[in-house]
Amino acid sequence: MNGGDSVRILNGNTFVVSDGCGDIDASPSIPTGLFAFDTRYLSKWQLTLNGEKLQALAVDDVHYFESRFFLVPPGASHYIDAKMSIIRQRSIGNSFDEEVRILNHTREPVDLKLRVEAASDFADVFEIKDVRQKKGRTYVLVEDGRLRMGYERETFRRETVVSATVPAEVDEQGMTFDVHLEGHGEWTVCLHVHTLGADGRDIRSSLLGQPGPSRPRLEYEFDEWLASAPRLSADSEALQRTYRRSLVDLAALRMVPLAFGGPSVPAAGLPWFMTIFGRDSIFTSLQALPFAPELALTTLRTMASMQGGRLDDFRDEEPGKVMHEWRYGESAAFEELPFTSYYGAADSTPLFVILLDEYERWTGDAEAARRLEPEARAALEWIDTYGDLLGNGYVWYQRRNEQSGLENQCWKDSWDSISHRDGTLLKTPRATCEIQGYAYDAKKRGARLAREVWKDPTYADQLEREAAALKERFNRDFWVSDGEYYALALDCDGRPADVLSSNIGHLLWSGIVEPDRAPMVARHLLGSRLFSGWGVRTLAEGEERYNPVGYHVGTVWPFDNSFIAWGLWRYGFRKEAGRIAEGMIEAAEYFDGRLPEAFGGYRRELTKYPVEYPTACSPQAWSTGTPLLLLRTMLGLQPDGEQLVTDPAIPDRLGRVELTGVHGRRK
């Protein structure tokens, strides 16, 4: 990594984003800083030597929770040797810790002034995104050689405390160190930044009841995580690099859920979504099942513990509905936004049932499936009651909270993602096609669980009848005959949104597509309007709202493509699934093996490399899970009773692929 790049380290709910020198100088709208639980605890963290900023040589990405910066004073070049170097090594464990080491490369002694500028705006993550004004008061105190910065609004309090291991001159803007170095000598200081909650304890202990793990503990857990993962051997170095990057990033994104111990629920993504999202955690757990099945179990337990139990318009909560998003920041605490917790997603609920069934099929953990039977039944009941707003057998969404609820409650949740062919947005309620596929799949899988695990054949028969009726109805109402594909959605008048979109690929993995129509769907997915050469676009080129760098209207989403490939494989289109897998692996090479949340939908011959979406999350959970699901798809891994069956279809250019140690229920 070179010194000009943005550098990110993270551990659960806490992360740091800095420049290539390790410095932080955040404006109100730029997500750099030290963040914990949706609050920015450091908005300035700058190192100077004798009043001058330092120059970066390189950055060593040691671990996801640790990085090392190699710096020199300004003026050093190819022709002028640096007379000293500075190494900043930082990590996130129990606190944010940074060691600064200065090395004198000359024989002469030298006296220096090292300065650390520190400040915090205590911005809520939504203030950064939407530039909101704060309503509380900030304060700065110098006490006992420490710098204490704080923010207070009624009972909501956050503090940042900076201390050092050697004496310093401390003022309200930072710390200054007088440094004397003998010839060829070195000097070291360790800086500790503690993030505190309302009760004056570490924010992690305050909210979750336990402190963050120490650095040695993090190293041990990381080594254990990698050791427990299936081992990949492949001719393709790109595939091997991307696979390892995915395992590392997935480890980094694990969070401690509110109700259970263990960092085993994937957060959605850095920097905007470092919290639990129902949809994102479920999709990622599905992708990772053969590689890390424990993620699925904790995700299921977490979603069950937060399942809706009442009608609450502010939070879009309904009985049986699965949570969408949970936030810890100021705007959520004062209910300026409905995110503690928020239920504005129409797909998380059927996806919960899908994950439960897939988890039991992979692991044989029937006990977990029995324990979660009440929540699964409540989710299935939601599909037919609160989900069916118009009483016509489809799952619709319309926000209850008109002020701050999400307008689109599908995975394409931006405001302009669901439109007709002429570009006009649909009236609400809306019923997107992929959610009907999820509902169908949930009923089919619920029927299997009812028959084989819950021992309720009558309920199983009912669910199978309902699934069959939904499939017949869907294939009648959503089919766009003049284009031979499925509509993106129906509006409240039953009028189809007749645009060509990537959503049709999700219909394949759900199984709701009639077999005689599957070839037409596959042809569109790999056709020039949807397939860019790197992957399937969210919206087809030529549609009125198409924009190759529009969030959900033309970009390529790796997660989307992984499920599309899985669906193509399910219907027998192995070559087409392999082509998508190959495009994704090749694209990952341009992002150092880390697939971002989204990248541009430009035709491959125009750019020669994938263009990253400007504000894409990276790492992002379901992009991190993409190579894992693609591996499963290419190898054709499927549980069949107590056995694991394979039906591989590896693209020729990827060569030999061998995966051993796959998790499952096999005896």
C-alpha cells in the first residue's frame, strides 16, 4: 500500500479512517476519524515534527485491526537522504493505541519537538452523511497529563481521553513532547485513546457489557479464524488472493451482538454501516455457510431476539417482522431517526426463514431449528398478513414513518431505484419481484422444516399449497411479454414496472421462475444491456434511469452477482454462472482482492478496469461474502442429507480449484 491511500483499521464497532500518513483532519462531511458505535471520537489526529507535517514512504497493512506507517521529515527525496525516520504503529483493541518511534540515522545528537494535534466533533454518523447541526455542548479539559474531550446533551454523553506513556506538555489542542536523540538513537512514546460512554466507562463495556479484546487476544482469534476456514488450492493466484482477502475482511466485520457473546454477526460495511443490518447479515451468512456456519447461527439468534412484536409506526415495526437496522448514535438515542431498532425492510423477514432452513441443511443443527420455530412461524405469518398490504397474495411495502422511514424497503433501497420504463417512480405500496421470490422460497423451505424438523405435516402441506399458488400468480402478473423478462415490481394499481433489472437473477436462486422461462432470463442476464463484462448491472443500459455510476440504477454490485450466479447454476446454466464468477474474480484484482460495495457499470471495453463507485463501502459484508458464494457455485457444493455433493463447473481460465475442510453435517 502506498502512502497516498486512505488507510482503514477496524475491530467490531470501532474503526479508524486516516490518510496515508496516519493523520486525520475531518471536515463535517468526510468520514475520516476514529469512530465507535456511530459516533466520531476523533476528528483531528495529526502528527508534526518541529512544526512540519511528515512525508509518507509506505504503509504496512499488518492486520485488519493494526497498521504501520513509515514516515520521514519533509524534503527527503531520491537525491537527499532522510536523516531520521518516524514509524507510527496503531491498533484497535481495548482502546485505540498508537506507538510513535523516532529513529536518528546520523552520528549527531538532535533535539526535536513532536506534536500531536487532537480534537473531536463527536459527530453522529448521520450528521456526517446529512450535515446536521449538533444540539448539545462540547468541552475540553486538561487534567493529570491527559486530554479529555467531551460532548453532552441531556443524559447522552461521550468522551475521548488521550494519554501518553512519557511526560508531555498538554493543552486543549493536543500534546507536545520534547525529544532528545543521541546519534543513531531512538525514542518511543505510546499514545492511548479511550472512547467513553455516558457512564464514564469504555463505550464497548457501557453498551455491550464487556470490554474490547486486547491486541494479543485479537491476534489469537484471527489465527483461529483462518485456521478453521476451508483451505483453497487453485491455479488462479487471483482467486487465492481474493479468497484470503474475503476471510480477513469477514473476520474484521464481525460484531458482538446485543444479546449474545462472541464476535459473530457481520456488520454491514465501513464507513457508513458498521452496525447490524438484518438483510446484510442474513445475506452474508448465507454466502459464508460452508466457510463459517457460526455466523448464521448468531445472526439467526440475534434477528429472533429483535423480531417485531407490536405495531409501531415510527419504527415501521410489525409483529413477526425481522429487524432492518440498529444504531447507537445521538440521532437514534433522541429518536430523531427511528433506528433503535428499525424495521423498514420487506425482505429481511422471508430471508430469515431461508437462512434458518439453509443453516439446518448444512449443519444438521435441528435443535436450533426447533428453538427458532416460533420466530420462523411468526415470520411466515407476517408474509401473509402485514406483508400482504393489499390482500392479493404479494408482499408489498409502504413506510409507516413518512418523515424518516425508508421509501424503498427492498435491497435497492435508494429513492430512485424502482421505476417504470418511462422513468417515473412507482406509486406506493410497491411489490418488487425479488421479494416475491424470497416469499416463495421461504414458504417452500418453511414446509421442509415443518415436515422434517417441526413434525407438523399439516402446516407443511399448507405452506406448499401457498407457495404453488404464489408461483403461478407471480408468473402471470410479473411477466413482461414484449421483453420476455420479469418486471422489476408492481405498483399499487397492479401496473408492472417493465424495466430490465438485475432483480430477475434473484428470481432464479429463489426458484420461482418457470423452467421454460429460465433460458430467457439467463439470456438477458448475460446480454449486453445487463452484463458489463465485469458483472451484471443493477439496471439495464438503455433504460430511462440508467446511470453507470447510479447507486442502484446501473452500477455493478458484487453481492448481487454472487446470488445471480447461484441462481443460474440452480437452473443448469453452469457456463453462464462461471462467466459471472470469472468477471468478479478479475474485477477483484483491480481492488487488491477486496471487492467494494459497488463499481461502475461501464462497458468493459470502455474502461479496461472497473471504476469504483465514489462512496462505496469497503470492506462491505456481502461483497466480502461474494467470492465465498462464487466458490460454492463453481464447485457445485450442495448438502444432500448427511452428504456433501459436488457438481463443479470451473471456467477454463481459472484452472484447477480444490477446497478442503468445508464445514457441514457429514458423518
